[in-house]
Amino acid sequence: MGHGIFIFATFSFLYYTIWTLIMPFVDTTHPFHSFFPPREWAIRLPVMILLLAGGIIGSFLGIVMVRSNTPRRPKRQQLRQR
């Protein structure tokens, strides 16, 4: 499982790096351009992923904060017998 995630992350990083840093210098008629979406998606896609992740994390933190702020029943004090 860990190897698969590592390979996926490495492939994604290399693909995005080639797409954003190398492909702008390659002629637009070159066949390699067929492997990549239009360049404007190089910005849109990470922004969408960050907004989605931020929304999920923010919602989770909000739910945890609301649940932790609810009043709890006081614990009954145990009377020590002498």
C-alpha cells in the first residue's frame, strides 16, 4: 500500500512538473502536447484541490469545536465515608 502511494505521488509530481515547467518551451505542434490538458488547468486544478481540502478540513474542525463546546453533565462527586 505504501509503495503504491509513493509511486502515485512520484508520478503525479513528475507529470505536473513536466506539464508546467517544460511543456511551455516545447512547440505547440509537437505530439507530446496531446498528453497534457490545456495550460490554464495547471493553475485551476491545484486551486480546486486546495479549496476542497481546506473546506473538508475546516468543516471537520468546525464540527469538532461545536461538539466539544456542548455542556457536559457534571460528574457526581463521590462522598468519602469516614
